[in-house]
Amino acid sequence: MMMHKAYKGDVRIMQKTIALVLTIGVLSGVGGVSDYPSSESSNDFNLVEYLDTHKIQSLEEFQEVIELNTDYSVPDYSMDDISDYDIDIDYDNNIVCVTTVEISSSKTDISDSASKDYYNEFGALIFSIHVSGTFRYSYYSCTVLSKSGGYSKPAYSYWSSTPTIGSGNFSASEAYVGISGTAICGGDTYYYSLTMTCDNYGNINIY
């Protein structure tokens, strides 16, 4: 069984086990030497170990930790645009996942954008995924008005993938938009997914 350790922002990201739930493929040494400059292989810094022994108070602190201890840069996690965040550790595969969420709403529509950045144990960002959706909700129903998403990676990363973007309804009162796929690097594979749901009351869940 996988063990996870998570740090969350002020608003709790609720998780649900439904169709597009995240599963992890079997791989050895995810984000191995092919994913970062060879000079980094002698670096003693281990992001997983650091997060396991230090309490991270903010995304800004997470960014500083990587930039002070490695030669890598981190996406600009501006809290002005982020409604919530989650830092999760996959101990089995030495992967750190940083999920950020942006939500805006009107009287009947709500738009949500979520991103997930995957880091290896050396602090290198190996790939990212994002998904966005606009939902229209009422007392009786919720529907998807639009959806988009994508996969990206830094120039130094050899991980590649073609994601699938899906949307629909789990029930009349709950709609979803999601991204899923398998990232490949040499003989290693990693299954990823990121899903957002909206119910007839305008409640958003991310998992």
C-alpha cells in the first residue's frame, strides 16, 4: 500500500474515489538520471527526505527550498491566483506532486482550473498537467459548458505523453472535467490523472 504525506492550504481539497481516480504505474527510479543533468547526480539534496522532515508552510517556501538547494527553477506559484494547494509525497516512487487550484464563480456558472506539477527526488520538475472547466449549476442539475487541458514538461525532461481530456456527468447533479494519461521515459511509465467535479450547489472537488 502506498503511503502519502500531504500539506494543504486553508481550504481543504476533498478527494473522492470515482472513475478517473489517480493510480500509480509500476516503475523503478521514476525521474532517473535521464531526467536531470548528470552534475546533479552528486547532489546530496533529496526533496522527498526534506519534505518528510520539514514542515512547509507555503508554496513560496517550497519554491525557495528547491531554488536554494538545486540548480532547478520552479513555476511561479503566485498565491494571488491560487485558491488552494496540496503537496503530496508518493514514497514508493520518490515523487512529489504539487497541486494548485484557481476558482472563480458567478451566480449560475463556476470556472475552475487545476494544475499538478510532478517533481523527482532531486527537486527537478519532470512534467506538469493542467485541466480547466466551466460548469453551469442549478438546484436540480449541473452541466459542463467548456473543458480544456494539457501536458507539458521542461526542456531537460525526457518524459513524454499524450493526455486525454474528458468531461460529462456522473449523475444529473454532478458533472466532471478531467485529464488522464501515461507518461513514458525509457522503460518507465507513470499513470497520472487530475479531475474536478461540480455539483448542483456549485461545490467543487479536486482529486
